[in-house]
Amino acid sequence: MMNKTLQWSIASVTVILLCVLSYLFADIPSALWFHALEKTLVFKVFYKITLFGDSVAYLVAGLLLFVVFLKRNPYWSNWGLFLFSSVAVSGLSADLVKYIAGRARPKLYFNNALYGFDFFHWENAWTSFPSGHSATAFSVAVIFATLYPRWRFTALFGGILVALSRLVLAQHYISDVIAGSFLGIVSTVLLYNFYFKSKFDASRQNKI
């Protein structure tokens, strides 16, 4: 079997290649297609779905779980810290890359025919890459998929729906969503393997 370093290297190269190909050939046509859905029922449905990619609720929930169960139940305390840490790390990483990359959001293409990168921007219109909502959604999805394997397909499907919502709402390009989703996955997997796995193994018997 391939070792994990090689697997992650292959996955990273694949994601980079997909992002480049999407940037060159798929981002603009797909954004225009989704933009045409703006006044449809599909748009309204995904407008609700995209709310599940907002990081604030997860950060607050994670912090509350950690504090409330810190001295009462190690399992749920670790659960809260895992949720908070995963969403925070993926979100801060996405924000850092957004600032450095300075990629124009689709609305700048629709209104001003601006497309591409103009490094070191913090304005919302220039923070398209990567998708923060997608990073958050997949961070949370991977947490559930890891801790509750029986529900992994449901959890990952939920992550996909939130990521797709960023395309349907024309807030991001496909390459933004691919990169954000991968960032959320990597952040959560690394946090689990290097810190939280041992914590959950030690406290699982105390689970309610």
C-alpha cells in the first residue's frame, strides 16, 4: 500500500491540476450558467443551504461544548474543541490565501469583465479563492464522517451541497470550491491524526 505521504502528495497534485484546468476552461462558462439561475426556485433553495457554510455558528457551538463539558465529560469537551479548531484552522487558512491570491469574484466578471488574480486584496470582491464556505462545510463533514463512520456518506453529501451552493449563487468559481473543500478536508484530517485521535480514544468510554 502507498504510504500516507505519497497519497496526500498525489491528492494535492490532483487538486492543483483540477483547479488549473477549471480556471482555464470551466470557471467562466459555469459561472455564467449558474448566474442565469438567479431568479429561480433552485437559487432560493441553495440560498438557504449556503447558510450551513457559515463558520460563526460552528465556532460558537464548538466553544460552548468545550467549556460546558470541560470538567464533566472529556468526550464532548474534545468534540467541541475539535469542531472549533477544525473550523478555525480551515477558515483562517482560507482567509490568508484569499488575501494573498486576491482573486476576483464572479460578480466582477459579470459587471466589469474582470477575471483572474490581483494579489494582496482584502475587499470582498477580490477574495474568491478559495471558498471559505466550502472549507467550513467540509471541515464539519469530515468531523462527522470520522467520528460517526456510519453517517459518512450523509455528512459528505451535506458538505457537497454547501459547496455546490457557492456555485449556484455565483459567489465562487469551480476552482475556488475545489480548493476550499480540499483545504477543509486536509485541516480536519491533520488535526484529528496529530492531536484529537488519541484524545477521543482515551475518552470514548465516557461518551454519553
